[in-house]
Amino acid sequence: MQITFPKEAPEYSGRELIVAFPALVNGERIRCSITAEALEDHFGAASPRLEDMVGAFDAHRPRIEAATRRLLSETGGQCAMLRSGYVRFYEANARA
């Protein structure tokens, strides 16, 4: 499975409290997202404000994309939403 991430600006949804970003899985565009909780818990976002969410996403994009790549691989390329618990599990196992 080939997974790449276009370098496009992420989209913040204050209503859903997520930051969405695209992935290409075998050439097919997939909408991925990370929750505000995960950005606060693991990537230093100070609040659910747009500036804090997008700033944390941009500062840690390689780590977020690595976790997303693994989740997409585990789900057969299905839509991916990174939640705090998955990020915790991924990072604990990535170090092992």
C-alpha cells in the first residue's frame, strides 16, 4: 500500500474539534483528521483555538503523518481519525 501526504494546508473545524488533512492511498484521496484532544495531549496545542490547533499540527506534521500512515495501513486505507489514545499507543510502540 502506497501512502503519501500532499503538502496542503490543514482545515480546522471548531464545531467538530478536528484538524483535517489529506492522504493519498494508492492514488486515492482520503480525508484524515486528528482530534483537538490529541493535539493538546501529545503535540502541545495550548487551546482549541484555530491558531493553536493548526500551529501544533504544522509543528508536528511528520509525527502526525507517521501515526496516520500506520493507522491507514492497519485499516486497509480507510478514513483515518487520530485520537489521543491511538497516538499514545502508536508512540509507545514506535519507541519499543
